[in-house]
Amino acid sequence: MTILQQLPVTLMSSSLSLDSPIVAQAGQHQRCHAGDQWDWDGVHFEVLQPVAISYESSKWRPNARSCTLRVSTERYALLLPGDIEAIQEDELVHSIPDKLKADVLLAPHHGSGTSSTAAFLQAVHPSLAIFQVGYLNRYHHPKSEVFARYAEFGVNRLRTDESGAITLQFGALLQFSQFRQEHARYWYHQ
């Protein structure tokens, strides 16, 4: 909510419950739905999940309903799957495998043991995966076996708890920078 208090946000799209305090803080809110898409400054955005009917079902947990967004240019694609788990990965692999390919993958559910299946990684086929995790997080994400699975697929892996902020640059080549390497302090453990 702090971000919403500091930045002017005219529209927020999420899969959050309508009674969420974050939704209440947003000026205008809409639910994300598979098939939503738009273009902005030559970049294409497409929501791949959740399906609209999932909002009416009590069987879907909030993680399973995460907005999964694919961001693409003519040359590169980035897949942001939120906190989806193995069941949703399987549904995506079997329903829209042609839309999953991406150069960069934000590891689903922070690299939890319930996500990043081999079939999903094979379908996405990323060259770079980013694990958005906090230092010494209580869930111990990413799980070591999941982190290793990415290596088995030859994926370059970065972790925010080790790299700090990660900046991606999509140009002639896909490049990235890691804040802690560029602004190293003597107390940073490398």
C-alpha cells in the first residue's frame, strides 16, 4: 500500500479479493482476465491467466489466481507469472504453449517447491530467470531443488537477495545489471 500512497495510480489491475485493503486504496480497480491485452510504446502486454470464471470459484486459492503477464517486443519477451503453482503451470502448458516462450522468466511463486515444473520451464525456455526473494526469508525461497532445476535447463539465474535490484536492458542484446555488483560495499558478501 505504501507504493499506492506515494505514486499517482489511476488504474490498478489485479486478482486480489475485492475486499482487500490494497484494492480499497486504489483509485480505480479492475480484475485481470486471460485475454486482456494492450500495446504501449511498441511493447505488447497480454494477460495469460486467470480465466474469468476463476473469480466465481471457491476452489482457487489466491496464489492460483495470480495475474500472469507476458510482456513482449519484436525481439524479446518477459513472463511474469506471479505466484502460480504447478497446476496453473500445467494448464498454461497444455492450453497456450505457444504464448509461454520468453527470454526472461520471473520465477513463479519465488521459486517455491510448488512451482517451476520441468514441463513449464521447457515450454518457457528462458535464458534468464529472476528469483524475487528476501534475504533469509522465512519460506526459504527459492527451494534448492527448484533453483537447481533451472540450472539443469541451462538457465542463467539471479536472486534479488544476492543481487539487490536487477535492471534489465532490452536492446540489440539482452543485458542486465545487479545493484550490489555495481555499487559494492565492503560488507556485501559475494
